[in-house]
Amino acid sequence: QSALTQPASVSGSPGQSITISCTGTSSDVGSYNLVSWYQQHPGKAPKLMIYEGSKRPSGVSNRFSGSKSGNTASLTISGLQAEDEADYYCCSYAGSSTFVFGTGTKVTVL
Amino acid sequence: QLQLQESGPGLVKPSETLSLTCTVSGGSISSSSYYWGWIRQPPGKGLEWIGSIYYSGSTYYNPSLKSRVTISVDTSKNQFSLKLSSVTAADTAVYYCASVPGIAVAFDYWGQGTLVTVSS
């Protein structure tokens, strides 16, 4: 069970859109539409932003959207805002009630 | 709304057993609507799923930690616990407990996290 691969960093200017990729295998991301995304500000607990690939929990801005193609899931943040600067982690169900997290991506708002 | 709170020693000696408890409020830990998990994050590094426990008592562990991990539930106290044996410095991390709703496969509520340092 290896960690899902994410870019170490992604940056964008306010108002722009950015996309974070999350690459797994046919045993996790590719087999299930059960990828979730978490936002983590420094010193804070992660916050659920997207679940089951593209669903947003109540209270999460519609600027956040998720998708999947093959073994790669993606998180898109549109209309980038200063408050979006944080670390982002993907997580996939990997079968047999197990989970695997991504390596994490630091988002910088320029 | 669920609230989760981790508790336990912040310092553990190498080769000993790390023990943490997560107290759940705002809902019953024995509800079939949720199951429960532990996740950790070494300083400056990413998140790692440790394991989960269902209301039935069934447990599932990260294969890389399976031989050292035990997760259990105490329904009388509305708590679930983590034990990690034979710890080394590599187990130094912030440990989080979290909930997984039955209607969605994701960790929706998290505790604030507790730093456990392994050092003599």
C-alpha cells in the first residue's frame, strides 16, 4: 500500500484556477470512486473538502470541485483566494476497509 | 455535530507501547451511522491512515503497521483507543482520531490532534 502521488507544490494568483492531481493505482483510485480531499492549515486538523470523488460537504465552497480519470483524481480550486493557501491531501479507499493518503500538495497563493 | 478529542501521554520511551484515547461527544460511538479511525502525521510530513474500527468491533489496519496496532472501543465511555507497540522515533507524530459516516467514505470529523514524541 504505497502513498498516492501528488505534486509537492502548486501555485496561482488570486482569482485563477488551479488543479491538484492525485495518482494511484488500479487497486485504489482506479477501482473505486471513493477519493476524498482534505485541506490543512498549519497547526490545524485536516478538513474534509470533497468526498466520493466529487461531492462537497455542507458548508464547503463550490469553488472546490473534484473529478477522476483512470488512476488519477483531481481537485480544482477556482477563483483562488488567499484563504485557500494550505496543504491539500487526497485519500482513496483501497479495498478491504483500508485507506491510503496522498503525499500532500502545498498550495501557494501568489 | 460530532466532536472528537484525543488524549494520552505526549512522551513515550522507545520499545514501549503508545496508548491514546479518543472521546466522542455529540453522538453515540455504537451507532451504525459511523465508524472510527486513527490517522497520524509525522512532523513536517504527510498523513498516514493507521486503522479503523466499526461499531460491530471489526477492525482494519494499515498493513505496514498491522503487527503493532490494536484499536478498540469502550461503548460505556463513548471512547475508542489506539495502542501501538514497540515504538521507535519513527512513530513520533501528531495522532488524529476521526469519524467516517456510514453514508460517505471519508473522514468527516477530526479531533484536534495530539503530538506524541518517542524519546528516552
